[in-house]
Amino acid sequence: MPRKAVYAGSFDPITNGHLWMVEQGSALFDELVVAIGQNPDKRYAFTLEERLRTLRLAVAALPRVTVDQFENRYLAEYASSVGAQFILRGIRDTRDFEFERGMRHINNDLHPGITTVFLMPPRQMAEVSSSLVKGLVGPAGWREVVHQYVPPAVYELLLDRHGRS
């Protein structure tokens, strides 16, 4: 049976840290579903369509990776519905660890047959988050700074939205 995992997030927007996780996951698993979780109570900076498009462009070169989305469901329920045996999660710091540890236990309560796998990104990506990227946009010189933290499709979207000059 192929080893299938789900790596989920809001990807608002996808960063190079997320992309590192996807690349590692595609090397570890036979199939990796990268899924955008939609929370109807959360406000997003980018539309679902923008996030799906930039995510698909960012992972296009990875043949065992597919992109999907789900709404108003527990991650373990979604993973089970697509036949995944694993949930892939990233841990950047102790705050992430505490949160992810609790979620791992909840996911295990919901679906004991699904194993959560944690990866820790390299130091140069440990501080990169969607919130950080969004917070860097605006001040003089933001284009040069933000460029290093996001895939090209996200950078182009940010340029279109916030100006190219």
C-alpha cells in the first residue's frame, strides 16, 4: 500500500518554508496531498483561488504532490477521507511544538490509524511564516526582502497587489 500523507495549512500565502516541507514530504511519502484548510470564521489576505493557484504553481515540479482544499472539517477527518495514513506537520519553535503536540493527540483520538510526522525546517527557514511575509510588505525595499521568502508565483501576486515600483 502506498504511503500517503496530508500536509495542510492556510497557505495565506505559501512561503519557502512551506515549500521546504512539501519537498521533504514528497521525498518521504509515495503521495502527498497539500491541502488548504478553509476556516469560515477566519479572514484571509488572499482568496482561496489565489492560494490554490500559487500553491499549484509552487509544487508543479513535484510529481507525487497534489493540491486540494477542505472546509469546516477536522484535519484527521479530511486525511482519513483521502486515504492518508500520515499527517505531516512542521515545528519551528517551542510554541509550535506545544500546539502541534496537542493537535497530534486530538487527531489520534479521532483516527488512531493516522500517524502524525513532525519535521523541523533548517535554521534559515525557521522564522519564515505567512504572517511574517505579510508584515514585511509595504516599507521601502520590501520587494528585495520578501522575494527571498516566497515562491515566484506568490512574489508576482504580491507585486500585482502592492505595486511593482
